[in-house]
Amino acid sequence: MNMELFRLINNLANKNIVLDKIMMFFSKDVPYIFMAVTAIVFILGITKKNEDYRKIAFSTFIFTALNLILSYIIGGIYYVDRPFVNNKVNLLSTHVADASLPSDHATGTMSIALGLRKYRKLLGRILMVLSIIVGFSRIYVGHHYPLDIITAYTIVIITNYLYNSMLRIKIYKIYDKAEKIIMKKLELMKLI
């Protein structure tokens, strides 16, 4: 079923140049937009003097990093070749033949989407939709199987629940302490 669904999606590639370029954009570039949005939320927290914005951006960064580390560990323990390694696929761009499962792009983008829902629910929903398109694009360009994407989203949903129930408040407190230390050092530097 995984291969059949992969073929169904990947066989759409190389049929429409415009759609191919859109999928390449989502596959390669959109994850950087997610990172930029997280940075913008942090910068808004500085410029608007809003501690909650800064905490949410920092927490989103930590949550995403934890999920990407978990993704790397899972890929090392349960190694699955990428679709193009053993199959003839419509490969729209070259990629390193590393672990396919789970998808780091799907993991990272959905982690940011769920993390930034604490900032604005609408932004979180928009990013979730964009993350799903990123996941689809990774299949379309020939880099991942559908199960790689589904596994990534499942991991992020589970870790989101665990993170919010056990770690988020602790991360906020760590951020508070670190920010106070940094602010004191900056004040001392002004006095010199």
C-alpha cells in the first residue's frame, strides 16, 4: 500500500512544469519560511516587549529540535532506504541516500506549526496546512514514501502532547532565567 500510494503521487511529477516547480519550492524552500516565521515571532517579542512571544518562539525551537533529534534516532534504529535507492522514480532533484523514515521536513514543519499555535491559532493552522503540502511535496519529488510522512506527523502529534503536558512550562522557566542573566550582563556592559 505504501508503494502504491507513493506511485500514485510520484507519478504526477514530470507532467506539468508549473506544478513541478511549485512542489520543488514546497519541498526545498518552504521549511526555511517556517524557521523565518519562528524568528519573526521572537523578534516581535523583543520589539513589542512581549515576553510571551519570546517564550513561545524559544519553546517552538526546543520542541522542533527535540523532534528532529528523535527523528534522527528513529532513522538510525529503523533504517528505510529512500524510494529512489531501489526503485525507478520520478526524481525531481538529487538527494543524499540517507534514512527515509521519518521525514525530517515533515517533522520540522509540523513541529513549528504546532509550537506556534500558542502564538496565534490561525497562524498555527495555516502552517499546519503548509506542512501537509510540504509532506505531499516530499513524496511528489521522489524523496519519501507516504509512510515516512505519516510517521513524522504521528511522532510530532504524540510528542506535542507529551511536551505540552510535561516540558513546556519548564522550558518557559529556563528561558526566564536565561533571559534575566543575559539582561543583567547587558546592563553591566552599558555601565562600563
